[in-house]
Amino acid sequence: ASPRERARLQAPAPAGCVAPVLALSAAAQGGGLANLAIGGLIQCAEAASLGMPFEVWKTRMGRFRNESTFEALANVYKHGGGIGAFWKGTGPKMVESASKGAVLMYAKESANTALLATGMNSTTAGLVAGAFGGCCQTVVISPMTFLVTGAVTGDQSVTTTQRIKNVYAKHGLRGFYPGGTAIAFRQATNWASRQGFTEAVRVRFKLFFHGSEDAKLTKAQEVGAGVVGGTLACWNHPFEVARIEMQARADQGQKSLNMIQVFRQVVAEYGVAGLFKGVVPRVCLGVWQTLFMVTGAKLVKEQLTEAGVLK
């Protein structure tokens, strides 16, 4: 390099560049293989336990909107072949959970650490980081939710392997991404809301129970914040109804509709209330996922840090 070029490279960075550089450094510490592993394992545990039954129940209600909440619950059991019906599509769901959990934790925690390093408050950082992590999940979620939706609402005699072969033969990889727009909106608002609302509630809890924003919450209080945050985050349920309808139509070879067309059709047939069909199991699922992926992730990382496993 020329003397002028060397001088330029050795010159101190302008003041305006310091915050982004610190943020990137913090992001490198906030992400990493630990978050990939923690995210994948926690999300699999969430899905394998009560996550799958809530998902199946919610998916049936989103598609068969004429059924009441408990009628749909009974029909899953009745038409799906017993208690095992609530874990229909577990194979692809485990692949989805491992991948989306890893992607979410890496992206969300990296962004959150970076944003906090710039001086942003925890609630705003949680909203932005959650939205970023949710958007990143869309690539891995779409194919798997499509297969789960097909398993729950489509031909029960078709196995997941057969469904994959049929879709790929007809449409290639593109065939696994119907409803991608609705999923992107759902995931971005999902985790922005879950992370952001939970952080906001945590701050209120600290002030209410301990009188200081710097106080440490008990584990029970952390869980309580997660329950409230997960419940409030279900305001975006119309995106989920649109996602289910778009994917079910694709699985059954019906005419495709975009997200706005689905909204219009549902409102015309069932009124605005139709956009919130399945919100009860969705609230249950939202709380369950928030407890694992927001509250649980925080507690796991704290324990690992105290044990010296994480820095």
C-alpha cells in the first residue's frame, strides 16, 4: 500500500463509527455456537411437549373455522385416530424446531446484544431484535409448517414422505413456500411482540416488586412476565389464520389466494371474528413458546454463565 493509503488505514475512526463498531463486537459475543445449540434444544423441548398439541389444535381451527374451540379439540381426537393425532406431523416439526430455534436465538440474541450496546433501552431492543430474529426464521419455517398443515388438514392417508415427493414432483422447492408472506409477517410480529412485551413487563415487575429497574427478578416473576408477554403477543393472530388457509389450499390443490384475499374472504364468510379463529390454542402456544424461548432462554444462559460455561 502507498504511504497515503497506510496513513488512511491507520487513522482513528470517526466518532460516529464507534457505536456501530462496538455494536458489531457485542453482536459477536451475543451470538455464537452456544446460542445455536441452546435455541435448537429449547425449541425442540417446547414442541415435543405441549407445543405440538397446541399447534395441531390451532391449525385445525384456522382451517375449519365453522368449528368451535372445544369442538375442534374433540375432532382432532376423533378424526385423527386418538391421542396420537395431537402429535401429527412431529417429524417435520422437530426439524423445524431445531432449525428455527437455532436461527432465532442466534439472530435475536446477536441483535439484542448489539442494540443494547448502542444505549437502546431493553424494551425497544427486544422489539427490534425479536422482529429481526422472526424474519430470519421464515426460510426454515415455511416448508415445515406447510407439511404440518397438510398432515393436520389434508388427506390423513398420505404420509409426510409421500407429501414431500408429491409437492416436489409438481412444483419443485417453490411448492414448499405457499403463505410465505403471511409467515414473514407472523414471525416478525411474533417475536417482536413476545420479546418486547416480555421485556416491558419485566421492567414493570422490577419496579412493582423490588422498587428498582436494576433489580433481579425471581424465577417465578420471570415466568409470570413470560406468560403476560406471550398472551399479549397474540394480537397478530389474523396472520396465522391467513398462513393456515394459504398452506391448506396449496396442499389440497385449490386456487391460491394472497394474504389480503384471504383476509377479505374470511371476513366476508365469518366476520372479523373469523380472523381470530383458533386464538385460544394460539394463546396457549404463545405462552408456552415464550416461556421456553424468551424466559427459558434467559434463565438457561444465566445458569450457564454462572457455571462458567458461557462468558
